[in-house]
Amino acid sequence: MARHGGRGSSSLFARCALFWTPPVAFLLLMSGNVGRPSQTDNPNITMAHVSLVVVGLFLVSLAGLAGDLWLRCGRRASCGLQLLVQLLLVAGVCGLLDWGGESAAGPALVDGAARELLQAGEALGEGVPHAKPAPLLARPRVARGGGPMQAPAATPEASDAEQISIVLPCLNETRNVVNTVKSFCDRTPNHLLHEIIVVDDGSSPPLEGELAKAGIDKKCRLRVLRHETAYGLMIAKQTGGDAALGKYIGFYDCHVAPVAGWEKETMKLLKQKERRLVVPMIADLDLDTWDVRKQTALTAKCYINFNADFWWYDDESDYIPIISGGLVATTRAWWRESGGFDKEMRGWGGENTDQSLRAWLCGGDIVRAKSSRIAHMWRVPSDHRTLAKFRLNTHVDNLGRVAATWFDEFVVKFRDGHAADHLNVSEGKAMRNRLQCKPFAYFLHRFRRLYINGGMLPKKVFRIRLKDSDRCLHRNGAGYMLMQCDAGTWFHHANMRTDRYPASRGIFDAKPADDDDDDDDAKVTCGGHTAKNCAGCPQGNGEGWCNVDCQWIFGVCVNRAQYAEEQEQAKGAREPCCSGVREWNSLDCFDTLGSGGPTGYQCDLTGQNSNQQYMWSGNGRIMHSSGKCVDVKHHKVASGDCEHAALWEEIEPFLPKETELYAAAVKRYGYTDDMPDH
């Protein structure tokens, strides 16, 4: 029998119409779906749907051609079989499209901030080497009280009421998250708490179930959003921040406990200025009581060096150059206007600097709330409860992205000019243009008291050579060793001078009074005994015998009143820098002087740490505040009696690039000294 069976043209037309109806219907059906993503105003999502429709239509048409050649015959059963095959192909492709939709175009969101989340989520994975695109919330569910997680009955709306959303990014911290949620809920007035958002960054087991078991009170207004895969702290914060609906947003670690009243000054400061970050005073957390540890230290302020490394410091100013990252609040308006974080970053680290520079250079500021206290759990190797229970291998250079985005001409200082030029930070640059941000030099000038007086923009950099030798000091582990000078470490003078740092070397000239001095009225009280003068108080017993009328300064017992008077007289003429020795391009300074010489430790820019106070004598000795000097014994760096200690000299001095660039920028932009400086 002939394959075509002798059918006429009308029969052929009917068969073809039946055969190609499914792909046409498929195209019409999917055209409606193409329009849906436009609600997010995200062209990337729309293009993803269009691409899938085109691919699906192509596959169906290709199958139709093959099927038409193979199944062409004159029987009704064959035509029916053709139609069935086409319908199955369409159904299969539609299923594939639906399956691929979550990873390509984002899942359906039930939260009121769906549009912002879609926009943020699409940007998360673009252009990041070795990093998979971060998902949006995989059909995020909302926890209400301690009950089961379920979609809310109605879409929540952003609020303009004076309320704060608490965002807690968490990963594998089951016990901690329960305690933290309860602490914020119990210690935040209910009328000021808009919601608590826990962002579960791929915990195992999922935190929503553990929170449900904990019986969280409905007044906490708890919402749990989840990433099925761990993408790191900043991505979790971005998810929570984009979903937050309160007028203010507080980002806090998953292991903290606020003190009652913590929100008062924080919200007051945010109300005063929209473009602002507010940092609480950070205390130590007692894990046994989940409250502030007794006799805790308080801290809030950080700075950065030109490698984008940050460290803590403190002074009297309430303005903060750089936040530590884990505890900060802002306004919802500024969060959305500024975009939050660099979407290409992953893991942890660098986001604090990015967010800080975004504030200072783009019209905002950062302040501390001195009456707002939140206790924080620090990572302590000796306490297993504090150890991180995850590992993230992100392969993204977050600090490099900070430098490439924000450092402008100073980027040549970042890692000696390497590792930042290959990074694509076009979105960050576009954001700077959109917000009309200032140059990085403005940040340095805004905190010039820190960067100039603290020695971060040094007048000279040099090596320290042992006199009459070819040996220089070189960093070795926690301390220093002698090496050939061409391999020696570069140093510079650093750290502010405080009132306790000697304004002159005159204090070292005092000598104990003679015992045969007949002036019995000329006595000072040293503590439990008296002496003719303060120089006679120690009697070989050191600082412990120099008290009351006397004061121990750089190994010398001096008259307290006379010293204070001399310091006051010299106040106007005293140079604000420097009181210590710092390694160039590092966070470390000379610290405690022990038997093995100075140890290296993170610098105290304010000069308050007496362990880091060193003075260079006129003859080349390096004196420590303890009264000992940097010495050499048996060809090794050591400490010794200043009278016989080794002599040192500065060699190969030069003006560093950062100081040169700063001076040029100040002139170019017309920065003046009447601007705030700290």
C-alpha cells in the first residue's frame, strides 16, 4: 500500500492542521507567561522566560518534522497517534520549563517584598567566578509564633510606623538562634518591633523546625526565610534586608543578646538622618546566662588600612569610620537606595567596609549609640560552643572588590598594586555615579586625625639597622629577628601621642637626692614610704614603689605634679604623632618588650596602650615605656638595660606613595582643616 494512501489536498490540509495545532497553542499559551516576569521590572528574568519559550517551541517543531516524516500515512489512527505524540511533547517541554523556572528565573515568592527579592536574587550570581547563582528564597515560608511554617494569608506591606525589623542571618546555630530571637522579642517593646526575620542560610536541619519547637511567642512576629544552599553571611543579610518591612532595619548576628532599652538611642539616631548607620556598644556575651558578661569591655569602632584590613580602636568621638559588620542598623529607605551590599561578594568579610564607605562617601554617616548595648559571642578556640559549624569556600576576593570599587588612585597601595585590577566592579562604579559619591580621599580627610595623627599617612618609611652592622630588624613569627638589610621589614613612626607620653626627655635627667640633704621638709610620699624626691622612691624595686606624689614614666619615677605641669606647658607645641613603631602596610606595631625583644601586635592608633609606647633617644637607643630598651644579645633581638643597650638607626627613608597621593588629593579637591577630622 502506498504510504500516502491516495488522499486529496483537503485531507492533507486537515492532517497538517491537526499536527501543528499543539505547537501553535504552546506558543500562545507561553506568551502569557512571558509577560509575567515584567512585574518585577527585571529584564534578565523576562529574557530568561523568552529564551525558554523559544527553545521549547524549537524542540516541539523539530519533533514535529521528524514525526511527520515517520508517521505520514492515510489512516485516522495514524493521525490520532501524531496528535498524541505532539501533545506529549508539549506537555514534556512545559514540564521542563516549569522545573527549570526556579533556578533560571527565580521561584514564586510569597513575601510582600517579592519584587525587591527577585531583583536582588537575579544579581547575586552574575559574573562571580566559581560561585553558583544564589537562589531566591526557595518558596520562603513565614513562621507565625511557634506554629507550622506557612504562607501568610495576605501580602504584608512596608510600614512607615516608627518600628524596626530585626534581621538575623544564621547557619547551623540552632541553640543560638532560639536564644537570640527570644532575647530580641523579650527586650524590645512590642509596639516598636515590626518583625524578627531569621534568614536560614542552608542550615541542617532547617532552623524553621527548631524555632517551631521552641514555642516562639506570636508577639515576636517571627518570619523565617531559607536558602537551600549556604551562600554566606552577606547574601543572607541581603535577603533579609530586602525582605524587611519596618521603617528601620537592624542587622545582628545570630549569637547576640540585647540589653533592655537597646532600641531607644538606635532608633532616635536613625530618625534624625535617613542616610545613616548606627552601631551599638558591643559587649561580651555570657553563654550560660545569655546576657552581658560581668565586667565586660565595650567596643564599637574600627578603621581600615590600605589593604582593606580592619581593626578596632576607640576615642571620644561618636563617629565611626568602619563598622565591624555584625551589628548595625539603618533605615529601610537607605538600604534600598544604596542597594545594600556588593552583590558579587560571597562568604564573610569585606561587606562591612563596602557598606561603611558606601555611607561615608555617598552622603551618609556612621554613629555609635552609646546607651545601646548588645552582647556578642566571640569565637574562642578554647570554648567549643563558640566555634563555627560550617565552612564556605567561595573563591571570591571580597577585599579586592572593596579596593577596586572604592580606593580610586589609592588602589595602587592595595597589596602593592596587585589583585584588584582584574576584578569587574562596573556595577559598583555605576552605583557610585548614581549616588554621586565622593572620592576615597574624602574619607581619609574626614578621619585625618586618625590617619595622619595615628601615623597611617607617615612622613617617612625606613628600615631599622643595628649601628655599625649590615643587619636590620625583620618580622619573624610573633617577634623580630636580625637579617640582611635588603630583606629587612619597612617601618614608620605611628600612634598618637597622649598626655602620658613624655613631651621631652627632661624627665630622665632627675637623680635621687643625696642622703645627707638637710632639708627634711623636701619629701615626697611614694606610697608606704617617703623619699627626698621621686627619683629616690623606687630604691631598685621599680614601678610598685612609685605612687601617690610620684608617677612611673618610661622607667623613671617622676614628680606627678611637676610632670603634669610640664606636659601642659608643652601641649601646644607637642607633635600629635607619634608614640610607637609600626610595620608599613600592616596592622601591627611594636608591642610588649620581652626577653626576646618587641612582639608584634595590632596597633592602638590612639596611643593609649602603654605597651606600644616607644621613644627614640638622641644617641640611637629605642626605649620602651617599661624603662627597658631594645637590645641585641648573642646575635638575637632582646631587651636590656638602656644604659648599655644596642644602638639603632633609620636607613633608606622615603616618602610613601599613600602620603604623596593624599597631599595631591587635598590640593586637587580643596579640602581644608576646618572640616571635621574624626
